[in-house]
Amino acid sequence: MELIRRFWDAAAEFDPSTVAELDEGRKFTLCRPEPLSRLWTDAGFTAVSVGEITVPTVFADFDDYWQPFLGAQGPAPTYLATLPEAHRDRIRESLRGSLPTSPDGSIPLTARAWVVSGIA
């Protein structure tokens, strides 16, 4: 999900070694088209195809985007909760400056799910 990817990229600017261990995009390398296809083929499926479902995730404004990270549930919010306030502020401001923002203040991002099919 782009909203999480952008968080980890911003956090890595300030804490690359810790973030490398926690970043779900780096930890779950299976969640990409080529590894998923290989997994299904190795499991004996034929005619394997991988596609994606893309869903817009539009946030009303920056606070709408940022608020879920303050709940301390999930890897990114839990990591953020362990940081000193000054460090959290730096990540927040880095994100604020890097997110695509529409003239109305909304932040248009996308979420993606991989879809795999094959014949047994």
C-alpha cells in the first residue's frame, strides 16, 4: 500500500537500520508478481497468471493520512510510538512535504492487492 510505503521511506531517512528490519515491503518479498507466480508454479499449478487490483485511497487532508499512524497498532504505528517526539515530528514533516497533495488539500494514493490464479 502506497500509504505504508511512503511512511517507511520517510522513516528510513532518519533510521535506516531499524526500518530495514521492520519495513513490511522488504520483509515480505513474496508479495510481488514474480515470486507469487513462481510459488504457484512450484506448487504444481499451470497457466499461472498474476494480476493486480488497485483501489484509490484518498485522504481528506494530511491529518486524515497521519492519524492512523498514531494508534500504535501494526508495525509502522508501533515503531512510530517507540520514537521520541522530535523524531516522530521529523518523520511527520518529511511525509507532509513529500505526499502528493491536490489543490483541495486531499492526498490521492492507491492500495494494491495481488491476484493469482492457476490450474491445478
